[in-house]
Amino acid sequence: MKKLALHWQILIGMFLGIIYGLLASNAGLQAFTSDWISPFGTIFINMLKMIAVPLVLISLINGVSGLKDISQLSSMGGKTIGIYLVTTVIAVSIGLVAVNLIQPGKSFSKETRDQMVVENQQKASQVEQSANAQKESGPLQFLVDMVPSNIFDSASDNGNMLQVIFFALLFGIALIMVPDPTKVEGIKNFFDGANEVILKMVDIIMLYAPIGVFALLGNIMVDLAGDNPAAAAEILKGLAVYAITVIIGLAVMIFAVYPLFLKFYAKFSYRKFFEGLAPAQLLAFSTSSSAATLPLTMERCEEKLGVSNKVASFVLPLGATINMDGTSCYQAIAAVFIAQVYGMDLGLSAQLTIVMTATLASIGSAAVPGAGIIMLAIVLGAVGVPLEGISLIFAVDRPLDMCRTVVNVTGDATVATIVAYTEGELNPNPIEK
């Protein structure tokens, strides 16, 4: 009997998790879900986080050391960062067009706005503090943060992925520059073998994916419903227009922008791309973390899309750290939406400021659940929109976070495919391992 494809297994886990969550919230099983279901989702996330740093470190060193010379790395790096910036600006622009056309903020009453601000005042205050701490750092702080003072400390925290990437790049470049290649042949063989082992560990972890996804989605549905599912439904109805606006913006990126980029810059089939990447997209939706999804994204890009290891190991970890197209699109929509709710009319200059701020903020946005909302506070501050307005979107932020993570992961894979094609590192008929 043929084994069910991974994306179908994950879809079944998602469906069952949603059904369970709805039933559990109506049956009053919140405590049971928290005690006996949620831990299995946490275990799955922890396994993905466990593998992320060694995967990035080993695969990036392995990929860079396999390059012919440093010029190939600079060429690949320039293309990668350039395309990431272009797609981010496009994502923000699409978000602004969508929110200005639909104007979701006009459907909010003043009474509803005031009630939600009061209910979420504490959460909004915490976000504001985090945003202020981010803004107080100097203009070159992101460069300082890239360079680790202790690689072992950096490797112990997934939030320091840029530092791990910096060390791996430096190590890989040094391997290329050693005058006598025979002296480092053993080190290269070690990382080549370690890379194979890490990818096999990803395969083993993904056997648990349907159970982990079921637990994650079940717990999320129960949390959204709370103790009063009917009340939660009313809040969701009030935010429906805003949520639909965000989803439309994200859908344009997924089904229009990325396919066009693939067609014109990589001559790649849309259908083959989405079929190959589907399990990673579904996992991104379930975990709301492009960093947690990174191991599977790399595996699918190499084994299903034909992206070489040297390109995938450089472009994808970098993308999971600095490329947040979905987050940028959402920030543009959310900022204008909140301004509309408060009756503020943001002019062209303010919206251009949103484009610049959201693009720069996406570079510093951590690839973990909920990080986008802290970056949103910075965007709001840049255009003078009240920060407490963030409280208006808390109710639907988690499901939208899940959707925008799918866009983030899809954008990373799109750029990896394009860079591989332009570098002659794309195999149209990859051999599955």
C-alpha cells in the first residue's frame, strides 16, 4: 500500500485539530486540552527548534565550503538580498492598496473600539514596551547584533540565528581560502556527512508532524474561543473585514507575485513548485514560525524543487531571518486599518513612510510566532497612530500570523529557486533521497 504523502498527513492533522478545538471549547474541555493535548504540540515545536541551529550551521558551512571561490558567494548574496528587498516592497505596497480600497476600519463602531482597547490594555502596554526598547537601540545595532561574542552562547538561542549564520559564513569562507585543500579535506567530509545525518533527523521528526499539528491547532482553537465561544465569535465577526483584507493581500503574494517571479526569472512550473513546497507551507501555517519550518523548507527545496544544497543552505536560513513578506504586507494593512478606526486620514507621505518602515522592520523581525506585532508598534509610531490601537487586532492576530508565515516561507523558497536558476544550481529533475 502506498504511503500517504506528507502534505495529506499534515492536512488531516490540521482538520482533526480544528474539529477537536471547536468541540472541546463547546464541551468545556479547556483544562483537559491544556494539560493533555497542548504538550504534544509543544514537543513538536521543541523538536523543530532543536534541529534548527545545527541544521543552519552545518548546511551553511557545507554549502559555502563547496563553492569554487568567494566571488560566487558575493554574487549569490547580492542577488538574494536584492530580491528579498524587492519582494518586501511589493508586499507592503499590495497591503496598502488593499486596505485603501476595502477600508476595513470604517466598519468599526466607536463603542466596539473603546471596549476592545480596555480589554487588551495590558497586552498593548507590553507590546509598546518591547517596541520602545527596539527603537532605543542605535541605527547600527543590527550590525552589532550580527557578530557573536561567543558562538556557543549564540547557538544556544534560536533568536540569535543571524549570529550563527555569520559564524557559519566566516567558517565556510575560511575553508575555501586555506591554501592546501588536502589539509581541510577531513573537515569538509565531516560537514558533508553531518549534513546528511541532519536531513535524516528532519525526516524522523516529520513522522511526528500530523500528531504535533493536531495538538497545535486544537489548542489554538480552544484559546481563541476561550470560556465563551459565542462572545469570541462576535469579536471575530467584527474583525472579519480586516481579516479578509489581510488574507486578500497575502493571497495576491502567494498566487500572483511569486508565480510571476518564478515564471519570468526561473522558468519554473507553478504547479511543481506548490506541490513540492506544500508540506512546508502547511507546517508554517500550523507553527506560525518560519524558523521552526526551516528544516522542512530546506529539505523540500533540495529534494523536490531541485535547489542545490549550497544555494538552499545560504538563501533559506537568511530568508527565515530577514525576509518577511507576509509580515510586511500585514503591517501595512494593520497600520492603516487602525488609523481608519481612529478616524485618521494617512496621506501619501505617511503611507510611503509605512513602506520604508515596514521594509526595514521586517529585517529585524524574529522568525517566531507573534514577533510581527512588536514590529507593527514601530510602524505605528513612525506615522503617529496611537499604539494602543494594536489592542484592536489581538483577537485575530494568531490566525493571521499563521497565514502570513505561509507567505514568508513561500517567499523564501521562491527566492531560493530564482537564485539557484541564475547561478546554474537548479536541477529540474531532482533525485529524491
